[in-house]
Amino acid sequence: MKITYAVLLCFTLFGLAAHAEIYKTVDEHGNTVYTDNPGHNDKAEPVDLPELNTQPPVPVKLRPEPKEEPSSLQYEVYINSPQPGTQVPMGQYEIPVSLSVTPELQDGDYIQILLNGQPFGQNFYTTSMVLRDVYRGEHQLQAVILNGSGIELARSDSVTIYVQRPSVQRKSPR
């Protein structure tokens, strides 16, 4: 909200400056100076600026709201890899995920990975992906198929994985 007010203030000030009177003066070194404040200089001459070249905005064409049609397509999605109970060792920072989706994804539908019930990473349009930057600990992994409007079409069973990472609290051996 503060940004909106700041932007409005800038546009207001810019608009006021665009209509301000401009003066031409010559300083004590003979340099020509243009300013909106003539100060106490009696030799300041008002400058007649040409009319600003403006163009009306292009009309925006609004897209019609998509009509929600009930999909007769029933997806089935399964997580093939990682298997339930998989332990991701300390040096492995990428977790490959492989899914089975039947039938194949239709145009506009996509896969969202959920980690502990929350969306994780980008949307995927393929059944193979790599998860990066997963923190240590026990995690529940699921795959959800969504349509272009974000409506859930199918959800996989949850798979529990265990990610091992070095602890910052553990002191290194001497």
C-alpha cells in the first residue's frame, strides 16, 4: 500500500513539474543554465517550450473469463521415485522424482509437487523432475495435477522421505 502512495506521489510531482515555468539564464562563467527557479536573477528569460507530444493509451482488450467445464478426464498419478522411506544422504542435494500419470497430461494441465502439503518449486509439464534445496528432516512428498485454472484434478498418495544434511550445531571432530 505504501508503494502505491509513493508511486502516486511521484506521478503527481512529475505532472506538476511538467507544467512548471522554465527560465534561461547565463551564470558568471558564461554558461547557459535552464532552471525552474530564476532566483534573484533579473536577466532570467522565460522559455516557451513546445507542446508535449502525447498519445492516448491503447485500449486494453480483456480476455473473457474461462468457463469451467467439468472434465470427464480422470487422471491417476503415482510417485515411482523416490520410494517411501527413502533416505537422501548428506552429499546429495538434488532429489530426482519420477511419476506415472495416466492418461498423459492434456494441454493446459500441469503437475505441482507438494512438500509437507505446500507447493514446492515450479510447475512441471513432464513426469520427471529434480527437487533442489530440500531442508533436512522428514518430509511428505505428493504430486498434484491441476488444470489451467488451478483446479485440482488428481493427487498422488503421500511418500515419506528423510533428508540428511550436516548439522551446524554439530562440532567437527579434531
